[in-house]
Amino acid sequence: MWLVGKIAARPLVVVIGTILVVLAFLIGTIVAAELDKNVPDLFPTGHNQVLMKTAQEQFSVTKPLSSSMAKIRHGGHICRPSAIGLSSSSDCILHWCESPSYASTASVPANDSVSCWWPNASLPACRHIEFRTRIAATAAPTSSSWSNAIQDAVKHHTSANSTRYDNYGPNNIATLSPLVVESWDTGKTQTSHFYAMGSVRATYPSQPVTTTQCVVDTVCFQGAAVCAVPGWVAMGTLNKTIAFQAQNQVSGGRLLQDSRVGGSQPHFEQLDGLGHGLQEHPLARRLLSATGSVPVSKRVDVTVIWGVRPTTFTPLVGAPPETWRFDPTFEPSNPWAQRAMFAICDENNIPGDLLVVVKKCWVESFRKDLIAGGQRFPTRNFEQQVSYWWGSNIEGAENIWRKGTEIQAAKVTFILNVANDIAAQPMLDHKQKWDKWIDRMNAGAAVTADQAYHTASAWVRAEAEVAVVASTVNTIIVAALCAWLGMALFTQDPVLACLVLGLVLGIVLGLAFFMVVIMGWKIGSIEVISLVIFLGYSVTYSLHVAHSYAEVVVPTQSDDGDEESASASVGGMPGAVLSAQEQRKIRATLAIVHIGTAVLSSALSTFGSSIFLLFCTMVIFVKLGAVVIAVTVLSIVCALVVLPAFLMLMGPPEEPWISRCKRCLKRQRGARLFFNLGSHES
């Protein structure tokens, strides 16, 4: 009663304040609203599922390898860095070694130092000794600085009388295959560029002249990525400063952007995208293709399918009769069908604006296998040849549907240089490019393979996002109209229904303000569904109060001498007639007294049961609990504070709406009759 008394004393203040608050809700929501372009998060920020994605995003894709490093062959050696006798350009496809186990962190070389190693043996008894040198570093040293530093080291450690630096290779430097340093204890690997740096020819006058060539191999390392070569010892750290050339991003790897890596030395998680022929290489399963600028974990993959027809319609009620079926017109044994499938994978047919960076085409592998075996492609013994090829790899099982030996469907996959979290409309624009290309390829294909279509989860996400956003306003309007019809049916007064509907729309704006401004959520599918679903829930409390207001009957005077009139109980004189405003105040007060406690109890029970959702792990339940609490608070405030103020100012009278309409029509009819009689008399 205290609250109702305060509202009755200043209903206009409550109404004006409510209007201002709703305007603030509207402006704040419009300013801060931002569309969520990503798939809704299921787990909180600190969950391991989210941290895994964050870790993957630490890798950035670098440019492809230069042509001098992009040649991977079917065979070759994995060499130790000391295998200088082998020609790396023709025999060593990779250099590998284990890192030493340092006794203490103090003995670990600094990231900017260069340490050299050589065989643990006495120098050969020769007047002229050639010290062949290599270095593992982030970039190639300049010839002048390396010549000075390595000659100084040879003189210092071997007491040579004189030295001369010889070099070879392009730009005085020969680029070798990369060096991978592996820690045997942890399994961590570190990859460096590896260079042949020429040789130092040292002279020792006290030694005899020999006819054989005397050679000592020396390998140097920049930073802590040092190899433990069996039988080799540390020559020491180079005293003179070495200048390195400007580093070009020629690695095809995913570069880990990690501040923990000291100095300018990059850390590569894996070797990546080392050129054509990657899938045939024994190490291909450990290597990643990394052409383009979008991180590998975020790229869109598009699948082109033959032989499967999706359902053409979805019934309004119930499950569809079928979700998919095999295409009876697909005949892969037909040579023209094979040509059509190969044409999809042919790089000459793929437009550049499709942004394809990786292809997974089994038909190319199958064709190469046929040609290598002296067969022709396309083949008329397709199913038999596929059976022979099937067991040689896993591409067939991953991309072909077979029933016995009969091939019923097939697919190929393309990886795009398009991020899967871009806005919906740009994604759909790119999808249209694929629509046009697939239609053009189908138009040029034979009838045995002209029903290809493409699909991608990114297309589905974008279409769903656009559909959800576009239908949100329409859905809210339809829900509001249905709510108005329901309220008009129960209260039997359209004016009451309009008042409650206005408050409900204000609650929806308040809920949007809570999600967008207070909680900082982006507008996604969960938020849109919450706005639509809880619109109906927010009607409940105000509808109860409005219905109670419509049912209240206020007597204008006492029925007998023993009963006190309602007007007297309010403070009027016995037998006095109440004004319309006083009747509205009494009816609103009685409605709150009658139904307010029950409404408040219902709100408290909902509030209490929703608190437990705030402690869930999954984000969707936490958001659901927060939304329920917010809409409950907004609804109960509107039902017990705002709505009574509106009813006291502009609530409909006690007379039913239909009776008021009839009386108004009779009054208008009487006025017309009076006017007509007056005109006849005149």
C-alpha cells in the first residue's frame, strides 16, 4: 500500500520518467548494437575449448616459399647438419639434429650470439687446411662480416699463419634445405634457415706439403638452436659482430607470433607448404599448405558433390520424407563424367576470384596413378581401376561412396583464402560467385555428371544469420500483435491491451539495452531468440494487473446506512460522487492490492530459480539465466509501478468497452436525428 500511495501521489512523474528511460534504452541500443559475425560461443573465455582456438589464431600465414626452396621430391635424404660431403641441393631434402642437454641455463647460448662446432680431433698435418663452414640462422650473414668473423675464429683457435676466405653459390651464399633442431626430452622442434657460407683456407708453414686435400667441416648456429653432433665439440663463440641480411618472409610455414621468443629469432611450429608435390612426399602429413593470408584454422572449405540429391522441400509439420537420395543420372563410369569431374579440379578452369588455395581432388590422384601405370584417362574400366587404386591411399574412402564396386557418389574439397567469420553479406556475395561457376561447369558437362552442387558450413551460417536478423523485426511485430489480441480477449478492452502492449515493447527495449549495453553482448542468434521468446513472457505480469483493473467495480455511494461508501473510505464526503480520475486511482489501487502479492511472489520464484543458471559452464545457459532475471525485473517493475501510474492517468472507465461504443453510436445517431429535425422545421 505504501508503494501504491507513492505512485498515486505522483503518477505523472512516473509516466514521464518511464518515457525518458525507454528513450534512453532505444538510443543506447541503437548506438551500441553490433552484429555477431561468429558462431555463438558455447564455453566461457577461459575454457580450454576457447583457449585452443585462441592458440591457433597465434599463427599467421606467411608467403609461399621461393622457387629455390619450393622443390620437394619423391625421394631424398634427411641429413645431419655435418653431412657436408652430400650436396644438399640434390640429396638432402631436410637437415635434422638433436639439441644438447645443457647443465644449466647459464650455458645456453644467447639469442644474438653465433657459436661454432667442429670434429673432436686434432687438425690434419697439412700446410693448407680448408675449413668448410655452414650456419643455421634466421637470415644469411653478409659476406664481409662473415668473412672477417670466421677468419678471426680460425686464426684464434688454430694459430694459423694466414687465412683466405673463399665463397661460392648465388650472392656468395648457398641456401640449403632447412634445419630442424629437436629436443629429445620434450619433443619440441625449432626450425632455422641453413646456409653454406664458403670456406676459409688456412696456412700453417710448419706443416708439410701434402698432395691430398685437407678439409675440416665447421657448423655454426645463431642463438640457442644448437645441434648436438656426435663426436663434435664446441669451437667457441665468434668474437666479431656478424651482420645479417634483411630477412624476407620466404617460409611457407605458419609463423607463431609469440612474445616469449627472444630477440629477432622466429620460431616455426612446423614446416609448411613447401611447394608442389607435397601430397606425395613422405613428410606431407606433417606439413601444411599455407598459401594466402587467412590463418589455416579459419579458412572456409567448400565441397563439390556429384551423385547425391538433397531434399527439395521441407514440410511445415513433421519430418521430410527423405533428407537426401542418390542421383540416378550420375554415371562416373562414363568417360565424359570423368572429364567433367576432372574439369572441376583443373586449375585452368578455376577463376581467381574464387580464392582457392588448396584442392583435395581424388580424381587428380586417380588420373596420375593411371598415367603412371601406362593407362589412359578417362578410362572405360573406371570401377575396376578405382578398385585397384582404392587400397593405395585413403583418398578414395574419404571422397567416394561405393556399393560393392559400383560408385554411387563422389566429392572434392576446396580450401579458400576466405575467413569463416567474416560478415554474412560478404560471405553470401562470395557464395554467388561459386553458384555462377558451378552452373557454368554443369552447363558444359555431360548429362552423366551435370548435377554437381557445392556446399559449405560457412554458406549455412551466413544464410541463417541474414535470415535471423531480417526476420527479427517481423517476428517481434507478429508476436506483439498476437499478444495484443490475447490481452484484448482477456481484458475485453482494447485500450487496456494497448497500454500493456506499449509497456511490453518498452520491456523488450530494456532487455535489448541490458544485453547490448550493460552485458556488452553482440547481437547473435541467442540474443535474437531471447528477444522474441521473452516478449511473450514479459506480458504475463502486466496482463494480470490489467485484468484485475478491468474486473474492479467501484460503488459511487453506500448501498445502506451500515456500509461505508468507497468515496468516504478514500476521504470524500459520504454519498459524494467520485470523479473519473479518483475512480481510476481507486481501481488501480484495488487491482494492485488484489493481485500484486501473487505477481510479486511469482517473480521472486522465477528470479530465484534463474540464479543457478549463472554458475553454469556453458555460455548459453549463463546468458539464458541473465536474460530471465533481467526480463523478470523489468516486467515486475512495469507491472507494479509503471502500469498503475498509466492506469491512474489514462486508464479506461469502469463501463465495458462495448457499452461505451454502443453509447457513443447512440449519441451520434441522436445528434444526426436532432440535426435533421431542425433542418425540416426551418
